[in-house]
Amino acid sequence: MMNSGSYLFARRTRLPLLQACLFSLLVALTRQVAADTARFDDYLSRDDSRMVAYNPSALDPRAELNHEQLSSTDLQADLNSLRPAFNGLVLYAWHPMVTPRLLWLADQLGYEAVLLGIWQPRSAAELDGVIALVRRYQDRMALGIVVGNEGINFGRYEYTDLQFAADYLRAALGDSVPLTTSEPLVGYRDQRVRDFGDFLAPNIHPAIDREDLPPAAAAQWAKDQALSLARDSGKTVLLKETGLPRGGKAIYNPEAQAAFWQAYTDSGLSETAGDGLAVFKVAFEAFDLPWKAAASGLPIEAWWGLLDPQRQTTPAFAVWQQSAAKAGKTD
């Protein structure tokens, strides 16, 4: 039987041991959070990182039933067709019938990074869905989160809603995954947008803002705007959307689209600017999406794809595939 002296000695011995164990656990958790946060940055810094903005080729999201009817076979075929040129995806929204399947398939097919999208920052269901995916996949893929896409510009939500969503995500995930939002170039005149999140992810479209420029000049103009944002903000700027459409106006065709991306990729895929960094590793976008033209009334919106709705490649896709090959990327 342990006497009181023995008990006190044992208790005093165990307390420092317990404190040491708790300290070690805290250090390990802190290091894990730092590692998770750095994983997306590390992915972007690699020579072989290439991402593509992706909406499923067979999905018109305007009808809710279409999400349920979208087959996993179609999703897998999409991802297989993109994989020769890309190892990362940029998404726009979370949907319970689509996004969990999509992440599972991307993981199975060897995609290494996903920039998850939240379409409506006011939606707790969408936020919770993204949180669950981060928790499941952050040890296997480099992940980031885009909180909203052009919603301030088009009045779908307010800046306060971005703050709400960021607080909601941080409460659940801490700093384990980087956050950003995305607006068209004009939106970054708002200092609050420039200050939001860990990096910037603008949409910079010469086809909208500088239609007068030929393809190579348009590519350089888009890069120059991103470099200016990086220099002014001191942040990493991931140019999330740019390019030329392949149709919709007489001046746009497959050759012009390919010429844009050739100039864009040939002139380097990242560049420092003061304390900031501009990254040019996202292609916009995966597939032609005719529903976008119908929804917007703008014919060019159907023609941004590097592949057509039947997953046939275009000259622009070949440009990105060659860029990936030069970087030593293999399937």
C-alpha cells in the first residue's frame, strides 16, 4: 500500500511529465497547422504546379435537379481529360450532390491541389460543407478557400458577409488553410478587398477591359495588372481568371485564344513585385459552358474553354499541356 509520502512523490513526478507531454502535443499541433498553411504556398512555388478553373462540362447549375442527375462517370471523364495538363483545380461553389464526389475523384486521380470555392458566403450549409472537405483532405492535397466570386461587384453579398464567412471558417479550421476572395480587377480599388484573406485571387479579363489589344499584348496587360496588385498589397496574387474566349465575337477564334496562352506561359509563370508575388498558373477555364451565355446574354461567355463540351481539346489546351511537359510533369 502506498503511504502518503510515496503518493506525494509520485504525484509530483507525474505532473511535470504530464506538462511536458501537453507541451509536446501543443508544439506538434502548432507545427501541423503551419505545415498545412504552407502546403498551398509550397504547391504554387513548384515548377510543375498548373491549375485550371473547373465547372463540370455536363452540369447546368441553374436547375437544382441537374446536380443530382450529374453522373460520377461524367465527373471522372472531365478530370481524366484535364489531367495531362493540370494537377490542380479551382472551384467556384460547394454543392452536397457534387463537390464531395469531385474531391474524392480528384484525390483518386492524383490531383495535388484544390482551391475550394464558396459561392454564397451567407450560407452556413456551404461553409460547413467546405469545412468538412478540408478536414478530410488537407493531409493529402494542398487546399485553399475562395470565399465568394465577384459577389460584391454584382451585388450577391456584402463585405460584411465575407467577414462573417472568414470568422466562421477560422473558428472551425484555425489558420490551417489560406483564405481569399475573388473580384474583377475594378473591385480591388476597394482597400477592404485588398486586405481580405491571405492572398489575392483577382479575375483580370482583357476581353472585357481591353478588347483592343491583340493576344500577346492582352496577356502582358493582364500580367501587369496582377504585378501591380502584388506590388501595392505586398501579398501573393494568384491570377485566377484571364484569357481570351474562342468565339462569341468575330475577333475571337481558336488561334487567338492559343496565341494568348502561348504568350502568357512563355513569359514566366511567377514574378516578384516588391514584397509581393504574382503567380500565373491558373488556366481559365476547363470547358466551354453554353449555359453561361444563356444566363448572361453575352455570347463570349460560352467560349472560354480549353476543351469543348464533348471534351475535345483545343489548340489552347495543347499550349498548357506543352507547358506542363516542359516543367517535367508526368501523369
